[in-house]
Amino acid sequence: MKRNMMFLLGLFFMVGSTSAFSGWTVSSQVIKLVVTANGGVNVRLSPELSGCTSQSGYGPRYASVYPDHPGIQNIQANLLAAYMSKTPVTLFLVSDGTCRVGEMVLGGTHGGQPNE
């Protein structure tokens, strides 16, 4: 019984922290950046996401910054800086289940809700 409970608890935390969702990700490392043909950016993190619908078909492990995002240049620059320096980031994923990036924090975790 104890063994089953430990397994379920571990599964809950693994799925709960990495599945496509809305809200802030855990503090993560940027492990890959893809600039897409439409001018957007896909980002792969560690720990990895899953269940995302990334732009340009890069798969379920990529969050996306779409080309029409008003802060795309700043987010792309900060993601590149994080990738090069191995500085952790936290991404805010909007509530549409696609892992679309709305905001980001460079250097660790967020301090509250977006716009606070």
C-alpha cells in the first residue's frame, strides 16, 4: 500500500509540474531555442514540458512565443541570454493549453501574478 501511494504521489508531481498548463513554470534551464519561419520562437526547457501545441510543428515539449507578441524581441533576447549563461528562467504560459509564452522572468522564480 505504501509503495503504491509513493508511486502515485511521484506520478502526480511529475505530471503536475511538467504537463501543458497555464501559469508559471518551475525555475528551468533553456536547453534549445528555435526561431521559426513565421518569426516566432520555440523554447525547450529542463525540466521539460509536455502536451504543448508548439508553432510550426516542433512538438509537445516546446513552449512558443508567437510573432505577434508585443515583447517578442525582448523575450527572445532574454531567452538567448539564459541559454548562453545557463541562468534559470520562469515562463508564464497563457491559459489556452498550447504553452504559449506570455511573460518571463530571467534569473529564477516569479514574484507573484503577471503585472504585479
